[in-house]
Amino acid sequence: MSGAFSALLPVLTPAQRATVDRALAAPIPVNYSYSYTGKVAVEPQTGAMIWVDTTAEVTKAAPSPTAVEQLQPLLRQHTDIPAVAELSKALTQVATAPPQTVIDDTWIETPASSQQMANFARNQIRSMNVVDDAPWIVGGVGVVLVALGLLLRRRNT
């Protein structure tokens, strides 16, 4: 690559050099894609996954073609220079290559881990029910205290 730019720089205008400098100085963004296949059972009240069938998660990555797209018009003007023609071809291949797999995880849940998640969901439901019932309990205690206060006030008068 440096050979191509060494051959190219003497024939570039200052504006073209600025374009090359900007393209080479900027980090190359990476485009990621994610896919998931599998079956999951979710407890509706808590949202906890209580059962997972065979599951596959795949993450792929590909360089963003932005930098290549910026440089290609300039490189095409100078394909008479063999190193530039070779660089242009290589950059086109990189920009059009399919995304590469960077993570490929496949698993299946065991009965023991499924039971563990079901127990977790059951405990979460109990905790949620206590929170849901708390206002009624506090309100009931309040009514009893008001009634007791009224009863004691009547006795004193």
C-alpha cells in the first residue's frame, strides 16, 4: 500500500492529497450485524427466561466502505500506475467482501439450569406479590389504628 501511495503522491494535486490524507487519517468504521435463532420461554409476569431450546447467536463484522468510496475515484484516475491499479483492486475486494463471523455461539439449556431459572422466576413472583399486597396491608393496619383510636377516645369521654 505504501508503494502505491509513494508512486501516487507526486502526481496528485494539493486538493487530492488532502482527500488522501483525510481518508487515511480517519479510523475505519466497522459495521456489525447480529442474528439470533432459537426458542425461548419467558415467564410473563417477571420476564425471566425459564426455558431455552438450542440457541445460536452470530455476530459478523465488515469494514465500512466509506474510506474506499472516497479514494476510489482518485485511484481510478491513476490506474496507469501498476501499484495504484493493484491497490484499487485490493480495496474493491475488501469493500465488497462479505462480513466475517467474529462470534458464533450455539448452546442448549440443561434441565437443571432450566429448573434453576423457573425457581428464580417463582421467587421473583412471590416478591412481586408482596410488593403488590403491601399497600393493602399498610392500609388495613391504618384502618385498625384509626378504629382503635376512635374506640379509646370514646372510652375516655
